[in-house]
Amino acid sequence: MDSYASLIAAPMSVPQRKSLLKQLQSPEAISSLRRPEILMDFFTDSLDMGDLSLAVPALQGLFVLITTKNLDYPAFFPRLYALLDKDLLHSKYRSRVLRHLDVFLSPTNHLPATTIASFIKRLSRLCLFAPPSAIVAIIPFIYNLLKTHPTTTFMIHRRPYPPYTKFKHNLGNDPYDPTEPDPQLTGAIDSSLWELETVQSHYHPTVASIARIISEQFTKQQYNLEDFLDHGYASLLESELKKKEKKPPVVEYKIPKKIFSADDSEDEEGGQRQLNSLLDMWDFEC
């Protein structure tokens, strides 16, 4: 397996690199190497190429090296944090990244509350720009993070810092700095999740109802993310069409006898006189 050393050092195209990353990202492949540290530069170079199809397996490989081989890579969580942007939520890698995030941000990794709060805040902010199919996956994911990291739950109880929409190019006095690349320095731990309260007024009823779980009591232990990750526009539309009406909608079903008459008991001759007088008002000839 150490033949990979010469292979990863050779020039290769993006499809070749993608194929090699797919083979090397698994714990089994990494543990079979006598010198797994040779993959560190290969994974970081793949991250620097700015391609999501390369960045996602490269992060997975780096995480395996860090957790199983005790290799030090301090920039792992800043790089993971930078990966979360609005383009990701519209890409086909969205579900895969959220699955990896569920592992990377696990309580067993003993991450500081400031880092977890930054990821929660970043995902909450992205909900303002995300498609409905992404929001229905992000909110249960945030719920699970709040549940497994209780030190961050006060973010949902803290009142927002008004005014959020006073200025054109920033969000008022929110202490969270979305431009800070280091998740430990964003100030998210001192902020609130006002974005999720905003999403509760979303135009899509499914999104609005899911967003309300943040405002309710956290009685559910955790949500199964697999129930939400593969949603798309088609599945959301299908779920709406299959819903049963709890009560019939209120509609106007009686056709009025007269449109211009205020009193339906008025005789036909009187109604005709009133209609003629109204029509005369539209005669603009001199």
C-alpha cells in the first residue's frame, strides 16, 4: 500500500484526484499504510483546490488521520467552518457534508462551546438564504447540536440585540462576526438564534412548522437526520399533496342576487332604478 506515496506525488487531473481521494478517505485504507502521515499534504492540497467534490473527502481523510493517528492539524475546524456557505446548500454535496458534520461535531470530540456555537450560528444564518429542502435538514441538525451540547442552549433564550435590520450592510448590534474565519473568535457564543425565529414565518408551511421546534420544549432526545437529509422540492411537494385537511376551508358559496343593491329584499323595479343611477355616474359625456 505504500505505493500510494509515489502515486500521490505525481501530477494528476481532477477526476484522477477525486478517484484517489475516494479510495484513501476510509479508515481501512489509512490504517493499512505503514506511514499514513504521507497523506496529510495530499489531503490539504485537495482542500486548497476549492472544489467541493475534492474538499469533502479530503476533510473526511484528515479527520481519520487526526482521530486515529494523532496527527496534528489545527486548521481542521476553521477549514470545515469555511466550507459552510450558501453555495454548499444548493449543491449535491449538502447531505454528505451534514453527515460528516454530525460526526465531526460529536460530543466525544470534546470541542469547546465557542466552536460549537459558531457552527450553530453559521448554519442558522444560512437558513435565511437556503432552499426549503436544505432548511428542513439544517434545523433538526441544529436541534441535535443544542441537545448534545447543553452549554450552547442559552443562545435560544437570549433576546436579540436590536436593531438587526437598521443598517444596509450589516445586522445591527449582533456580536456574531460572519467574516471571522476562526470559529473560536466569531463571538457567536454571545449571540442569539434570531434567524431561526425568522424562519418560523417562512412561506413554506413545512419549513415554518419544523422551525417551531426550536421554540418548544426540548422533550425529544434527538432527531434522526436520515429522515430529513434527502428531501428535495419533489418530496416536499408530495408531502403537502398527501396531507389530509383537518377542516374544510371557508369559502363564499352563496351567489348574491344583486351586486349594487344593499338590500336584497328590495323589489326588482327599485333595484333597476338604483342600477341606472349608478350607471349614470359613469357617463362622462358633456
